[in-house]
Amino acid sequence: EKGEFSPPLITDLKLSYSPPSEGQRPEHILTENNLQVQIKKPKDIFRPFEFLSDKYPALYFCFTEPLKKGPYSFYIDVDRYYTYPDNEPLPTVKWQYFSKDGNWKNLNVLDETRGLTRSGMIMFSLEDEMSHLTLFGIDKVYWIRGVITDTSWSLCELSAGGNVASMIKELYLPGFTPLLYLSISRILTKSRILSDIQTQKKIYPAPGDNKKIPADDKEVADCEEEIPLVIKNLAKEDVKKVPPVINGIYLNAVIAVQTETIEDEALGSSSGRAGETFQTARTPVINEILWINELNSLSEAERSELKKEPDMVKEEYNEQGQLTGFWVRWNAVESFIDSTPADRHYIIDRVSGEVVFGDGNHSKIPPAGTDNIRLTYKTGGGKRGNLSAGEIKELQSAIPFIDNVYNPVASAGGCNTEDTEVLIKRGSSHLRHRNRAVSVQDYYDLAFEASRSIARVKVIPDLDDKLEHRRGHITIVIVPYSDEAMPLATSVLKKQLKGYVEERACNLAKIHVVNPAYIKINVQAELTTKRIDMIPTINTETTKKTREFLHPLRGGKDGIGWEFGKVPCLSDLYVLIQGIEGVEYVSTISLVLITEDGSTYRVYQDKYLLPSYSLIYPGDMDIKIKLMDKEETG
């Protein structure tokens, strides 16, 4: 057709030349090894290829100025899509710096990343001065490195999106849909299956597909349609061999918490009566410490006895050195039922900020006094603290030597106070399971009780951590509240949920907590408009609304997100885009999945198969906007 062309496809290219009969010697020879270029003379004897002297893989950090003793810190953001098992031995990372004596010396390090397998802080200090070293073609710079001191990460090609065929074991299970341990998913096209058959791998169609299993490469080549979606799994024994993916490394990082500390707030004065209540000025109350001045009610011997536990008392003196306050720390309990008259206990409602004391029979009564009850606590939190990367950019108060701040990664974990509707629903489920996990529904309800940060839960019974159908094993798939396109639970949240459920489950039950297998959905759409000036606006608005529609937690027609294994209807996307101002009509919409090697797999509505533990998330938006022809306008 007019305006279209097909460039030639070159499958083989050979170049040759005939040198002059007398020959020609080069004037210079350049070698480039490890990013370092060197000029050699033709008469020199040299090695054309040189390798680093490192015995093991290493991660290098370059500094233009030498670091002093420290301490220093940086945050390493490891991709949470890859989860390494806690009970498996992981690589040991040895952190070193190049010192003034010309050797690599070990740093004093506190490493929270478990060998670069999860996000966390790395804090370090130096015992000696640094010296500059030329590496990778960079002169007069200073180096710190992390050396992997074993060969655990042997499948290095995976970090480059490479060859899954190199893995020791891959599973295609037809009987049930196993959960991805590392969530490595692939779309199998004819060419991919042909490649797998040549390596003698067993192939199965996607779960729910009743077509005949292709037996050989001829049957695959004769297929008229693409093979449906198939999930490929990495065996557990190979998990530790997959190198981590690092999203970013940030120097001078600190952990930020969305709370404000209230020091020694005066709750009031005790009258010495039973069952007194007091109210905090701010709510909610987090990590409170309650102090009561008992100077006038304790003997010298009693004070001496309490001082044997320094963390339980604080003494105050005036300018003349006289003791003016003897503050004793009291402890919070859920109920006074087990409290004795000698116990210093109180009950606190951390949501409302109400503090209640005992009646003298169950817990002591605070001694009478003026402003003798103080509370140190933190307040804040909530969903408003969950911010996208880069949203925090202002210093609220000046800090010496700090020019600016920003959050390189999204903050997460904040949740609002439980509302009445959710409380009523949780109350009825609590009466049913009575704090014990027996049925699948019990595990489901208890998972939500473990943390208010959890938005979605899927419980898969009889599945173990080796991806095998095995009774007594329970796998819980969770999705946290997040504005990110692909919400991933942190290792801390997964550990918290696992511990909470294990305490309430049968001793024989084996609990596993994982992230879902995310399915990336790319959208291709062709639109038509009458107004050329509206094209940029239409493109921006279409991209924004489509990505929002596909968001796993707030997408869909109702804005409540997508359930596990659910897929969007093309008709809903037509309606969504057709309603954007300036769009005359939508010509075509396609949903496309992209493999790691860049090949595409177009999904048709009647063949759209997703595993029950998978969850969609928005990928790339390819929006083409055409100006309506005059004939169409007329």
C-alpha cells in the first residue's frame, strides 16, 4: 500500500578485502579491557585480552574524594519481585576499601540486606586512610567494593534476561496451577516451544486448555494459533543461584518513619481515687512510655530497690542538688484481670488515647500529686504516609550540612484506623474461627487480621514450597496497599503475617507467604479525533486513565481493583477511552503480553487464561491518534 515499505532482512553478511601486495603496518594499536583503553606500539609484545584479578564477582563503588573514618550509610533497593528463602544459605558479601598501603582491607559493616538479597541499609566505617586506584579506565579515584565470596549466583545469564534453558530443573504441571516461587513467567509461542522441545523439555498447555499437547516440533509448527499462556517455574534448589536485581543505590540514606515524638506530655494530676482515666492530646498513640512521680509515696528503701532496674526510673534534681522527682515507669496491659495490688499497670486505647488505671485490688492506684503523670509517645501514621518515590522533597526544619532531602523509593506500611463496617465484619468472622486456623476461610480471615496493610489475599491449600501438591502445606498470596503499579509485600510484612498465622494454625501445618505472579498487560489502541489541537491532551488522558483502569488495587469499572486471575474486558476499555473528551471513536484496542526476550503475545478475549494466583498490572501504553479525514467529517 501507499506509504508502506518492507526493508530487506539480512541473514548473513561477510566482508573481505585484498591488502596491497607490499603490505601495510598499523601505526597504533588500541586495546580496551575492563573499560580501560591503552595505546600499544606495533613492535610491543602485549596481551590483547586482560581480565580482572578478582576471583569472585564484585560490586564496585567509585568516589572522587577519599572517605574519612565514618560512619557512612547507603540504602540498596533490591527488586522485591525476586524472593529468596529465609532458611536457605545465602552468599556472603565481604565489604572492602582500597587502603593507603595498596591493599584491599575489610570495612566495619552492619549489613541489613542479607547478602544483597533484600532491600536494606548498609552502614560502614573505615579504620585506615583510602588510596586512589585506577580501575575501569578511571584515574585518581577511590574505591569500595562488595565481594561475593562464593559461587552461589551461578545463573548469571538470568540477570541479563537471558536463557532459562540453562536452569537445572523447570516444571510444567498440568494437574494444578503451581505458584511461582520467583514469579518468572513466560508466554510460549511456536518458536519458544520448538526451542524447548529441542532441549527435550516436557510441554503442557495452559491450565484449563483442552487442546492436544503438541508431541513434536512438526505438530507445533502445524498449529494455527499461538499456544495459550503457560507459567514456567524455577525449582526451589535453584532460587539461591539467581542473582538479585538492584533498582538503585543511595548514599547518605536514613530510614524515615511518619511519626512525631511527644516528649513528657502531662496527662494530669492523680487524685488517688480508683479507676481514674486520662486523655492524651494527640492520637493515635504509638510506642508510649508512661511515667508517674512517686517521690512522696516511696520510702528510701523502696526507691533503692527500684533503682536496681535503671530503665524503670528517672530522677530529677533542682539547682541545689535536691531530689525533686522520682519517676517510675508503669506497664500497659490488655486487662487488669491478672493484675495484683502491687503491679504498676494501666490500660490504654491507642486509637482514642484514653488511659485507665486500676482500683487498688487489680493494679496499683497512682499516688496523689500535681501533674505527676507523664506520657512520652509517638503519633502519626496512616495511609497518607504512603507516598510515591520523590514526593518527599522538603526539610521541615534546618539540619546542619543537609542541603536537600528526597525519598528514592516509595514509602509503605501506613494504614488508617479500622472503620466500624470492617470491625463488624471482622467480629463475625472472629466468632467463627475463634482465633484458630482450620479451614481455608480461616486462613483468609486471619491473614487480614495480621496487618491492616494487606489489601488482597489468596489462600492455596495443599501446595508446598517445592511447588508440589502436598497435604498439610498452605500457601498464602498477599498484596499490600500501595500506589505502585505492581504492589509487592516486603520481607518484614511476609514474616509478620506468617508468624501471626502460624501461632493460630495446627502445629503440623506448613505456612508459606509469597507475592502474586504478576502479569504485565500492555495496551495498544488506535483513536480518531476531529481536533488536531487535542491530540497531546487525548494521548495524556488516555494513558493516564488506562493505567489507572489496570491498576491491581484501584482499577476496574468500580475502582476497587482486580481479583486474582481476573482479566479486563475489551468492551470496558472501549467504553473508557470512548468517553475521553475529544475522542470521536476507537478503531482498535489490543491487550498484549511481552516476554523477556521482547517477543509479543497478543491475547484474544476467548483465550485469555490466567492462573488463579496471578494478578494483572499496567505495562506500556501505545496510543496512536489519527486525525479524522474530511470525508469522514462531512
